[in-house]
Amino acid sequence: MFGRNGDNERREPVLSASSAYGELRLSPEDRPTAMVRKSSGGGSSRKSGSSSASRESGRSASGRGRGPKRRGLLSRLFYWTFVLGIWAVVGVAGLIFYEAGQLPPIQNLAIPDRPPTIIIQAADGRTIATRGEMRGSAVPLRSLPPYVPQAFVAIEDRRFYSHFGLDPLGLGRAVFVNLTSGRLREGGSTLTQQLAKNLFLTQERTLSRKIQELILSIWLETKYSKNEILELYVNRVYFGAGAWGIEAAAQRYFNKSARQLTLAEAAMIAGLVKSPSSLAPTRNLDAAQQRAAVVLDAMADARFISTEMEQAALAKPATVAKNNSSDVAGYVADWVADQLKTILPSIEHDVIVQTTLDMSLQAVADKALKEALAKNGKKLGVEQGALVVMDTDGGVRALVGGRSYEESQYNRAVTARRQPGSSFKPFVYLTAMERGLTPETIREDAPVQIKGWKPENFSRDYRGPVDLKTAISLSLNTVAVRLALEVGPGEVVKTAQRLGITSKLEPNASIALGTSEVSVLEMADAYAPFANGGYGVAAHVIQQVKDSGSGKLLYTAPSPNRGMVMAPPHVSMMNRMLQQVVLTGTAKRADLPGWPVAGKTGTSQDYRDAWFIGYTGRLVAAVWLGNDDSSPTKKASGAGVPVEVWSQVMKAAHKDMPPVQLPGAGLEAPQIAPSNLPPGDVPEEPVVTGGPQAQRKPATIDNWLLDKLFGG
């Protein structure tokens, strides 16, 4: 550029304090080392002035910039909150879409068919129980008293009719209560969510299941009306004690239809939803009544009922119905349901099962066992019992599996296996009869020793030579063991299985004393051929099954007759011998006036089991008493309480029946030559004097033969 004098000298521009552009250089105070320089105390007056001006300028600028900085911080905070919110929404949406993908397509979703109900009827057509997953028929909402659905809404979901499947207020309250209490006290699930869980999901508590529950709840709300959802709910929810649905609960606890529930009963049932197992009135009536009071208070608060109605219900709380059929026939109903799984593996609709059960006799049997245990149980150290009554075709007329179905559903008549003791001896004697022996055959009642085992008689007395009729009448153990060894334990096992024993039997010498375990039902079944003339039967309780809707017959029981399993002459011999047990032997306390009766008592080792199986020409009944843990009783024997229970039940069973003779019991013993015995093993004995019926008979098996057979 040119100077003012017009010379051609080029000059650089100078920016100074006096420049029109102002001071643009940084003062020392504005630099990072300002504090160091200030502390040194150096600097010119010009610089000091400049620094002072700069500081003033900085303070002024700083004062002007404080507001924007704050706004910037808030802006950044708002920005990142917004961004994180967007990502949270995206994440939740992604999780929801993922969980939705784990469910069937919405367009394919449908309410699962209600599991079929099994309606069990007695022989006369009376309904005695219901089984199946639901155990009760569905009831339309309009058929229920109005306070029944109102009770559920009041205690479970007050805003049911206003929310869309999810109740934000209820959920928020539950979260607050749970956080402040430090434990899980309330759930935020609506009735719709609970229904979705029951219909489609498992009971596990996970985030995944909760999200799926929410999705399904919204689907239910869009597809069904509120009343339809509520109707599905009350008919599908669990109420404890095996009762699914309100009809099953009403029958289970109050022995009435849900259509007939009182306000107090409705409140109790609605209160069970919170904790059905622990609040079930059959288990904890006080807790169930306290919960019902809470429900009534909620109903009054929601103005579903008046204060007067609440007070009336509180004054007379609901109680469990006494002596309902579920207890009397519970064991039979469970057995029927188990058998039905084999007969009809696939059941699509409700079915009606007609049984052979006589409910009047069933009630008598249940009462007789309960009273006997109440009267004698503590004295004899006996806690349990079981009995079976069947006709001579194997149809079960009564069955009791324990002293109380409410206390224990374990079926001791069908499932339990116990040692039958001397009640097993008829199979030993029958095997001997089939090999040529007769009731008049003589055998030795004397001590026996087999490889250190010394079976003894109950009385520890020995009578020497006795006929078999006397031996079985007095239940002499030594004679039974000798007979088992004579015919072979394996043959005894075959005889018992031929007559109806299905449990595993050990073919050893002690089989004669009933050491292998069997069920009460098996023993009754195996005694039936004695009562019906020698025909094997299959114990059964189901007569027919039909569809409850269409009436279509789905199953009819085949003929229970398994053919002849015992020849008539042997039937005659056995009935004469077993009749003597009742007339003069161990079962002489059996009391059935006017009826010919036969049977056999049994007491297992250490008095652990007490049995009596007795029969007439019409019915067979088996009674067992003992303890579930097989602990010894206080000398309870088959000749005592079991005979008394048998007599009480059979008197009721034979009421108004004309007496009939036992098959062949009045006939003389036929002369049958010995058979199926190895020649030479049984030496001949001298002629036994016995009047005109005297004959030559095989000799007594003595200790010499036992040593020969068992080497000891």
C-alpha cells in the first residue's frame, strides 16, 4: 500500500491500542498462565491498564452469558431424556413384539375348550360325584344370583367394567404397597389378566409371562364383552380342594348348585381366589370366613350390597356342608376316574359314568368303619381301615379306602398292599383239595422248623393229628405250612393268581401264612369264586359310559365272568370248611342271622394287619384294619373289630334279601383220588377210624420230610 507522502514504500498494518479496531491481543490475565504472572507482581503500567480493562470486559461478558449457559444445560437434559425415552419405548415395543411372536397368531387364538367333566352316578342313577379337571358344569352368568359376580368384581377388580384389560391405577397401587411394605402383598392383575393366565399361560412368575398375559388380556377385551369375560372367569378359576369353576366349588363346599348360593357363601367362594389352597374352608374354615368378611366389606364399599345385607351375612357366616357325598364316595369316584383313563383314553365331551355302587350301602360302610375306628382305634393302636363289598359277579357295591377322604385321599382298598396273614390260607387248602385231599384228611399239628424258621400257632398250642376242616377253622399255622410244602409253594401261588390275585407273590414256605402283600380289592375278588360256584370274576365298578350331551353310549362293561376257575367238588369242600370257620372257628363272632356264611380271618406278623373276608351266596366283603406305616397294632386281630365291621355292613346289605345256600356247602365230600403229587414222596398212613366215612388217607408230612425237602 502506499504511504501518505506518495512514496512507494510498502508498509505493514499495525494493530495497536489506538487502532480503530481496538485492542485484539490477549492480556496476560486472559491466558492460562495469568495467575502465575500475577503472582510474580510484574507488568508495565500499560499492560496493567490493559489487563484491568480486559478483566472488566470479561466480567461484563460473563455476566451476560450466565443465562444462556443454564438454558443450554436444560436443553441438553431435555434432549437426552427425550432420546432415552424414545429408546425405552423402542425397547419395550421390541420386547412386546418379541413376546407376541412367541404366542400363536392372534387370528388363530381361540378360547380353549373347557375340559370335559366326568359325572359319576350310582347304580340307581343318582349323581354321587364329579371328576375331571373342572369337576363341575359351566353356569351362565345370568343364572347366578347377582351378588355372586359382584363379589368377584368387588374383591378382585373394582374397575373391571371401566378398564381395557390393564388397570393402571390398580397396578400403581399394588406397586406402591409392595414397595412400602418390603414384600409382595398385592398383585395388580385384573380379572381379564387372571383369565388370560388361566386359559393360555403357565403359573410361573416371570417378566416374559407377564407381558404375554397383558397382550392376551387386551385381545380378550377386544373380542369379548365384559360379561362374557366375567362368565368365563367364574367358570374357569380354581377354588381349592380340586374344585375348578364356581359350580364345582359350590358342590364341593356347600353341597348345592352355584345357582343357590347365599350371599355369605358367594363371599366365601370369591375370597378363595386369593389363595385357594390355604383358604379352602375344608382345610381352614376360620381363615375362609375371615376372608369372606373382607369380601362383604368390599361389596358394601362398592355399593353392591346394603349395610343391612352385609351385617346379615356376617351374622351367619358360611360353613362347609356336613356328610356330603364327596367324602362318602370320594375313594370310589377317584378310582372310577383312574379306570376311565384306560377305558376311554380320549374324552372330548362331558360324560356320564354309571357304576355298580349302592349309595345306601356305601354310606353304611363308611359310617361303620368310621365308628369302629373312633371307638376302638386308640385302644388297639389302629389308625386306618378299608373295606370292599362286591356281588358274586365282581360288581363293587361299596368301597371305603380310609377313615376319612377329607384327611387323606390315599385309597387303601385299591392301591395299598398289605400282608393278608391267615386270610390267604384258603388258597393253600384249595390247592391241596385239587390234589386229592379232603376236609376230613388228617395232618399233624406239631412244631415245624425250616432252616431256622419256626412257624407257631396263634395260641402256641399243638393238637397233634387234626383234620383239615378243623385246622382251617382254628387257623393252625403249622398245618398250613405243611400243606404248602406238600403241594409246593409255587402251586399255591398259581392257585391264588387263578382265582384273582394280581400282586406279585413269593413262592416260599411262608406263603402259607400270607406274607406276600395284596390289596383288599384283590382279596374280595379272589374269594368271589367260593361264593358263586367256582367262576372267576373281574372286580369292576363301571357299568357303562355315555356322552352327557348326545346320550351316545361310549362304553359298556364286558361280562366279568372269566370262566370256571374251580371245579364244583372243590367249591363244595372249601365252602364246608370256610363255613366252619364262622360256625365254630376264629370268625364265630360274625353275625348275619338266617344266612349261611363262610370266610376267613387273618392277622399278620406282630399284629400289623387284621383281616376278615367273608361271603354269602349273594355278596363278598373284605375288611382290613392297620396303620399306614405298617407299625404293629396293640394286638388287633382279624377275629375282633374286622368281624364286627363286616357284620354291621353285611346286615344292611342283605336286608330284605331272601337267604340262599352257599354253593355245595350241604353236600358230602366226594371221593377224589390224589393227583399231581410226585409218587413216593408221601408215604401211606394207617387207616384212620372215623365212623362210616373212614378211608385210607395220605400220611402226615413230618419233620423228616421237611428235612428231606429243605435240607435242614
